[in-house]
Amino acid sequence: MVKIDCLGDMCPVPVLRLKNVMDSIKNGEECMLVTDHSCTITNIKSFCKANHLKYKAEEVINGVWEVTISLNK
């Protein structure tokens, strides 16, 4: 699983970093994006919906989210 550390990154940086990774992963693979900005969750959700990606967001620590994104073509 590819991990993207976006702690401290403000939008749109996390979405751009996710886009770069999604261009290189294969069908069925997952990546995990870690963020500490709640607005990122909304933007990642929109990006995933627009690109037909599955995602799951979980707040693992107060104010820190792990978002697992999978490519299923």
C-alpha cells in the first residue's frame, strides 16, 4: 500500500499528491492518505467520486484522518 503523508499540507496539495499516485497504481491496489485538515476529506471525497474511486475516511486521532483509496476498474 502506498502511503501519502499530507500532515500540514493545505488544499489543494493533498488532492494533487493523490492524483499523482493514482496515475501510477494498478487496479485493485490501495493507497492511504494521512491528513490533519478536515477540508481535505471533502475534497478527497469529491475527487474520488469524480474518478470512480472507492474511499474510506477514518479519524484515527482527534484531528488526524487516514483515508484509504482504492482503484477498481
